Amino acid sequence: MRISSCLYGFVAHGAVFLFTGGCMLLAMAASLPFVFLLDWLPDIVFTAGAILTLLCSYAYVWFWAVRFAYNQKMRLFEVQLGSFVVLALMISLFLLDGSSMKDIMMNWDDTGCAFVPPAFTFLCLSYALVLLPVYQSKLWRLILPNGVRMKDLFHVFGNLMLIMVLLIGATLLFLSL
């Protein structure tokens, strides 16, 4: 096991997280004129657009990070382990005060980081625990050895969206219990 690959995964995930947050802030600023012009649309349209922008920027930056790791002959498992550590640390920050996972997921009234409820942030981080290794593995095995073809990239992104919809459904089922 090479520490450099794990460290790369750790640093890359931190950079991807910051880049995605910056993209989200830019998307919010860019959407302001549309919100005022299209005020008659329900808020869910703008929320879905923001979530799609968040997911697209996250997937795009991870594509470049995994491609760099592939070209540097790093091992996928070690890169995934380093990126997993960052996610585990961020999720553990929610659990430090002794709150249960159900209490955190029910906390939609509080405003947390960047005007987002803590439940939404926690769920996004939890979804990333599942989505990120799948996405990295699919990129590593499908796209990178064969060259980058847009058809394959959209196929991988479609799989990512399908898994996310299934996770959202499971979460809604859990919240209704």
C-alpha cells in the first residue's frame, strides 16, 4: 500500500469538495436573474436545477481526478480509501454531539452551512459514501482504459443518477418509519 495514493485521494477529495462548493455558489448567483424572471415556477424546479448542477460539477471534477490517478499508475483502492477518509471525517462531525442519525435527518428547520439544512448536508455526504466508490470504479474500468468517449461518460453518469434516485427513495422510506 502506497501512502502517496491514499494522500492523493485525501487531497483530491478536499479539492473536489471545495470546487463543488464554489460551483454551487456560482450556480446560486447565476440563477438569481432566472428566479426573478421565472417567479411563477415552483421552487422545486430551482432546487432540482441546483442539485443537478452540484452533482454534475462533483462528477466532472472527480472524472479529472480519477483520470490523473489512472495516468500516474496509482491503485484505485488506495485512492478510494483516501477519499473515503475525508467523507468519514465530515460525517463524524455531525455525530460528535451525540445526535442520532435519525435526529440529524429530521433536522430540516435549522440552517447549517451555506444556508442549507443540516439534514440535506448529512444526506449528501452519506450518499457520497455510496456514490463515490461506484463512480470512481466505473470510470477506472470502463472509460479510462478505452479512452474517453462521451457515450460511456453519459452511461456512467446515468448509472450515478439511478443510484442516487434509489438512495433518495430509501431515505424517504426510512424517514416515513
